[in-house]
Amino acid sequence: MTNIRIKHRGTGTILAEGPIGWGITPFEGNLYIRRKYLKTKQIRANFLPGLCPYKFLYVWMDLHLRDDIRVRNLGWMYWLPNPLLPFIWFRVALPRQHPEIDIEEY
């Protein structure tokens, strides 16, 4: 089984860690993470809405770091997801190519 660890590049904060598959699902170059595998409570919704034509409605998520530093729009979460895509339902999604995160597979 392959596991994945996602860290914030600047601080080394572990954002998520868990198995690739149903726990952390890769899809379209992004990682959809179940709450169980989030390792921080610092990722919070900023309530800026968005719309994807086939995945439906989402809100952007910010990473709140110490000293009132905030990484805006680090990820997103579908709050009205497409019922045909259960692996995106209410999961935090992070793009693999975001310049502020490092991803390790082990």
C-alpha cells in the first residue's frame, strides 16, 4: 500500500497523511483528502464560492499559519458535489502542483 504525506513547504507543517486510494484520492491532478487523514485544523473555508460544470459547487479553503499568516485559496471543498463522484464529497482538495506544498509518497 502506498501512503502519501502532504506538507506546507515554508513551515514543514504536515497537512495530510494517509493511504492513496479511498483515504487520499488522486483525481485530475488533485488530491481529495478525507477528514480522517487531515493532520491539521488550520485548513478552513473562506466561503468564497466556485462552480465546476460537472463537479458542481465548492468553497475555497485557506491555510491559517502562526503569526496571522494565511495562504489563501490553498485548496477547496465541494459542499454541493456531483452525486456520481463520491470520492470528492465533502473532502478537502489540494492541487499536486501548488507551489506552497510538498508531497512525499512512501
